[in-house]
Amino acid sequence: MPTRPDKYPEWASDETNNTEPNQSKKEEGWENGENPVASSYFNWYQNLAYDWVQFLDEQRAGLMAGHIAAMPDNDHSGSVPEDLNSVAFGKSDTNNYLWAACGASDGSHARILYSKNPTNGWTDWPSNNFGNAPANGIACVNPVFDGFVVVGNGGRIATLGSRYDPLTYTNRTSGTSEHLKAVACNGTRILAVGDNGQFVHSTNGTSWTAVSVTSTNWKAVAWVPWANRWLVVGDDGVDGIAISLTSDLSSSTQSTIDADLGYHKIAVGPSRVVVGSNAAGAQAKYSDASSMNSWTAITTTGFTGTDLRLDSMTYAKGLFLGAWTTGEVRELWYSADGATWKATIVPSGHATRDLNALVWDENSREIPQMLAGVGDAGLTVFVPLPSL
């Protein structure tokens, strides 16, 4: 089956030279010797096709979001009472694919877990010696290192897995005591970010270099392939800040996303990146600038509030997704293009605890591919993604 294209067939979208033909012309079509390309009718026809593709893609997005929202939660609070902060999928050695998650017990003691199918529950990572500090972020870092990296408070960092043992655990020296909040990999380098401008990076997973970049408290990091740059977001105590950096971290561009709001989540699409926040009054924003230094507020349909707050975000199979829990209601937000968002309410009866992280098994050979989310008090969502 062909894969979903990364772009719409956009044509004549400014509609300045589009002329709809009359019914007679539509019925007779092009005449012999007529040049379709020189006609504004051609622009009208191509633009109509573009509009239909967008419309059908939005319907597909709605069907997928409704499917995800209707799937049951897997409440593992009995065996995992801890708040889970991050989840990842990937190889933990040369052959074994695993889901891995991390969090904290009572806000202090790290919990690091693995599973081949989170529906059936989580198992503690053997020999976990992360210490009495929350584990905040986890990522699969193949092929830089065969396995995962987990980061947390006090500069703690550990590698999980190895070439020959999928469940090896090894503490590493980060070179900092700052709290590390998130980690990502671009295929040649691993980058972890944290408080007070702290970056920690490695090209092999075993030795790490700590550098300070501004005084911003960094909350999230992602590699953005279409820009060939890192994107890191956070706050400087007042404003929401973004910084984009070249692969080797040698050059950077910093920008303000929004005044008075910190940002803590990133979703990377094929040609656009969206950042989100769960702060009161927050508004998700997107950028498609090559340096990711200009930001535009998303628009919402079917939503009467003044903000769009998100606890978690991801991009999965042509769909931007975000989750927000307020009171007794969990909202699943979705968008086909990252600019215009709609919401579907998760049916009553689902756990209304915060869903802190979302990820899909993008590189899995399994059919169907799966979307996983983790949250407070062991909340786990594990959903098969339909082939739409």
C-alpha cells in the first residue's frame, strides 16, 4: 500500500487567477487546440482538487482521532502507582523492540519500566540504580547506542540495553547536577536538556559533555528532520523560549514563542513543528520556518475557550495529536496540518488523570502500529492505529 504523502497538492491557493467554468464548458471539456495550462479554468480545477484532498484528509483525521479516543485505558495504578513522565519505543539491543517508560514515586524515587505490550502491564527495569530522584525523560537512541537513555533530576543519566543484552542498566556521568528534563536522538548525537540552560550531549551514549546555553529552563527537545536542526523549548522564568541548533550544536537561533508562558511539549510533522504548554492561558503555536524562529498561534474549530492547553503531544501517521485533562473530562485534540485543530471528548468512564506523554512505534514492523501514552498514577493508553 502506498504511504501517505507528506504534502498536499497545493495549487493556486491564493485564488487570484481562478475562474470556474460554466456548466456547458464543464460538460464539453477542453477543445482541440485549446491550451489548458494557459487558462484560469485549469487553476480552478487544480485548486478544487487541492481543496478536496484537504477535506478528505481532515475526515480521515477525525475518524482516527475518534478511534483513539474510544479505546479503553489500561489502568496499572495497582502495580505502578507512580506518575509516569515519559514513554519511548525502540530497539534495546540488535534484535529486541521494547516500550520503555519512566517516572517517579512520591516525586522522588525513580521508576524505570519496560514492556513488549503495555496493555498487559509494565515490568521494572532490572538493576535500576537511578537513585532517589525523579526520572523525567526517556528516548530510544539507536543507532548512537543500542538501547535507551533516561535522564532525571540532579543530572542523573543512564543507558538501558546493550548490543547483546536488552535489559542492561548502566549509570553514566553527565557532568552536571542540574535537573535534566528531556532527551532525544538524531541518529548521530544524543541531546539531553534541563534547568538553567543545561545541555548534555554524547555521540556514543557512554561519555557525555555538559554545556550551558542561556539561563532558560529547558523542558523539551526534538530533532526536526525537515529543518535539519534541533528544537528545544522552555521558559526563562517569564516568557516561552525556543532555540534551534545545528546538528553539532555549533550554531543556534533563539526566539520568543510567547510572553508570560512556558512551553514544554513538541510534536514534529513532515514540514511543520507544533509546541504546546499546559499553563493557564496557553496557546499552542506552530512554525514552518527553516530556523524555527517565528511562531504562529494555531486556530481551533468547535472550541469556545480562550486557550488550548496540552499535557502531551505527538505526530502519528499523518496526524498531530494532543491530550488535555481538566476536571472530569479528557480532551483529545487533533490536526491534519498542525495549524487548524479540532477536539474530541474521550468518553466518560476513562481515567481523568493527566496523560503526560504520547508516542507511536514509528519504526515498528508490527501491524497495526501502536500509539502509547503514559500519565499520572500509572495511567497507560495503548491504541492500535488504523490504516487510514
